[in-house]
Amino acid sequence: MKPISLTNTEQKDSDKQSQAQLIEQGQLPDHIAIIMDGNGRWAKSRGNLRSYGHKAGVDSVRDITEACAQLGVSYLTLYAFSTENWRRPKIEVNALMRLLASSLRKEAENLNENDIRLETIGQIDRFPDKCRRELQEVVELTKDNKRLNLCLALSYSGRWDIKEAVKKLAHQVKEGDIDPEDINDDLISCHLSTADIPDPDLIIRTSGEYRLSNFLLWQLAYSELYITETYWPDFRRKELYKAIHSFQKRERRFGKLPNNEQESKSKLHIQELTT
Ligand code: FPP
């Protein structure tokens, strides 16, 4: 397979080794979702404007995308602009839109050559025409790519996503196409904006905040959570490897007992309850 190159630098041997080690030592998350936070504080701590932090954040996006593609992670979802972010000062919102449009223009060919598919979730019809067009063009250009699915959550919120799914289902009930009793987890999942994407295995939040901030509320039900103090512009592949390593050490139980205790403990427990 053609080597991945988004950052225009040759991959160092030490990085290849780190990746090989991660691949060897355990299961990789198939889908990583990231709440990219701390751009403003990163810029402020350097005496700069917040937009300087967002600009530096794009370099992290590139590095993390490249590392995920090299590792063989199938899905990367980035919370790039929340529904609540519209409440920020107009000057910051405009700077973010311009940055998004210019980054997409610069990266489009690069994403395509590296077999990366760009998708979006959220209300992109709220975005300025130029930015929306730029997005749609890159989505169209990359739609057949297979190596990594890069999904940008834009003007997105988890509650909006659930609300829209509920509306669609309510219409179907009203039309008599489904019975309310048919509504189950799978049916809800396939009416969300992420219908064609599996739920995230790992959710990372940078900058030390312990919140989900209205991101993928339904889809994160069983995701492993990793929070780091590192601000997003400093979150590069070494930090990603730490998060993946932490994920690999966990046992995902999905509400069940640990694997080695499942059978014997549950028998014991039933005995205790019934005697
Ligand atoms: C959060 O930091 C970050 C954002 C609201 C925007 C993230 C956008 C980028 C990294 C750049 C564009 C992205 C792409 C995909 C090209 P914050 O401003 O909330 O930081 P703070 O919490 O320190 O104030």
C-alpha cells in the first residue's frame, strides 16, 4: 500500500516503531472521536489571539489524521464546530469559517491522493456559501476513498442529532410505516447522522475538561473515555499513541461482568439471590 503523507515529512523510523508496537500489543480502536479543545487557551498562554490557536490546531488535525491512516484506524470523527459555537463573537466565527475553507482547499488533493474520505455531520446548511461549497466539493472528490473515513462534526450537537432522528421516526409512525413498538436501538441508530459509521470505540478530549459538550450523545454510550490536559494544538501523534495505549489496557464490558468471571460469578449470584 502507498505510504501515507499529509504532513510532507518522511515518517521517522522511531515513529514507525511506535506504530508497529501499538499494532502488535493489542486491538486498535476502529473509530476514534475527538473533542478538540484548548485552542484559545493555548494561544492566550503565548500572548496571542484565539485565532492563532485555531490555526495551530489545523496542524494537529493533519498530524492526527495522518497517524490514524498509517495505523489503520478506519474512522476518525472530529468535533470541529458545535451548535453552541455559533454563540462566539462574530469575528471568531468568521475566522474559523475562513480557516476551515482554506484548509479544505489546501488539503483536498492531499486527502484524495492518500485515499482518505471526508464526510460531515451537522447542519452545514448554516455555513456561509463559500465554506459549504468547499466542503461539498471535497466530500464529492473523496467519496470513493477507503483508507480512512475522516468525519468533521460541523454545526453539530448530539441533541440536535437525536431530535432529528425522533422527528423522522415520528413521521414514519404517523404515516403508518412503522409501529411505535418497532422502535429499538438499531432503528434509532440508523436514523442518526452517523447511520453509516460505527459507534466510536474511543473518545478523546483535550485540555482537561471533563464534559461531553453535546457531542455524539447516543453514539458514545459504550465508548472508552480518555481525557488529557494537553491543549489541542499540542496534541500530536505521541499523545494519540498514549490514548490508544490506555484504550488497549482496558477491558470493555458493555455492562457485563469481566470475561474471566462472567460464567462462574453469575451462577453464584443467582444462587445467592435464590437461597
Ligand atoms: C476548541 O478550542 C476548538 C474549536 C472550537 C475549533 C476547532 C477547530 C480547529 C482545530 C481548526 C479547523 C478544523 C479543521 C478540521 C480544519 P477553544 O476555542 O474552545 O479553546 P478554549 O477552550 O481554550 O477557549
